[in-house]
Amino acid sequence: MNPHPYDVVGISAPVAGLVVEEGRGSLPFRLIHGESLVAAAAWAAGEAGVDLLDQTVPWDVVVELEQPLLLHDPLCPMTPPEFLRRCAERASVEDRIMVGVRPVTDTVKEAHGAPDGETDGETVGASVDRDGLVAVCSPVVLPSSVVADLLGDGGRLPATDFVALVAALRQRYGADRVVLVEAPPTARRVASDADLRVLEALTDPR
């Protein structure tokens, strides 16, 4: 039997984790399959063997653990535990930041600002080639060396929004150290109740 594509190797060392609720409004507390999104995300992290930390734990304590830190977005509540495990393992072994992403399938248009001296609003231009576009989902896994380095910034993440966080990490550590890992369809991020209904249908166990 061939191994699952996201379960080639298991975590060989402890991994710490946080479910990042900050800045996400009330959506993490909506229900999917009878559980809140934040509870579903925490369950997946636990099934992946991640030791979840309280968000009030001081950063220097996290550094002392000398473990990778897996950041899980509750707006990606159905991310498979196997994918979380694989990203955590790669971050630990490769000493690089792992970021779960999904291909962009929606049509993307260029937006152009109004010319100088004109008051008309933006205009919509040509469609953008989607082949090189991805949407950040979950997780973002920081190797222990990056966790330690961020202590110099007062022990906080550059951002809690994952898109802004990944942009800040790429700027600080370089694109080569930030690895974009294609996540399975069930890892998609929800931004509305409509998105949530789609994800619930996609992951219906019946």
C-alpha cells in the first residue's frame, strides 16, 4: 500500500502549536459539523501530535522549548492532521518556514488607479494569469531557530493575519527560507458564512 502523500514521515520530536484567533472576529466560533471552527482546528492539531499552548504563554518560554511552532488558523478548520504533521516535520528537518497554500481558482483582475488629476475611481484591467498565484491557508510552521530569532522583536509575531505574516517572514528571512506547500482542498480558508457552507458540504462524512 502506498503511503498517504501527506504522511510520508511522522513527527520525531515534540512540536508546539497555537490556534491563532486574534483579528478574526466571531467567525472562528461559528459551527461546522456541530463544532466551533476553533474547536475543530484545535482537534486537528491535537490529532497531529502538536502540543497546543495557551496564547498567554510568554515567548521566552516558547523559545526555551526549542521546538518548531505550528500556527494554525481556525478559519481553516478542516485542514487534515496528516498535512499538519508533514509541515511540522519538514520545518524541523529543513530548518525552514512551512506555509500551507491553495491554488487560486477565482478569476483575478488587474486594478488600475485613476490618472493624476482625475477623480474617477479605479478601473478593472485584464485578467491575471492564475498559474503563479496561491492563497495562504494553514498552517504556518516556524522552525525553532526562527522562534528564537523573533524573541529579539519582543517575543511576538510580525502579524496574526497569515497573509501579512507570510509577507513579513519572506521579507525578513528571504523567499528561499519560506516554503509554500500545497494543501489539500479541505484546508481551504473560509471568509464568510457562504464559504463555511461550501466547506461543510465538502467535508460531510456521510
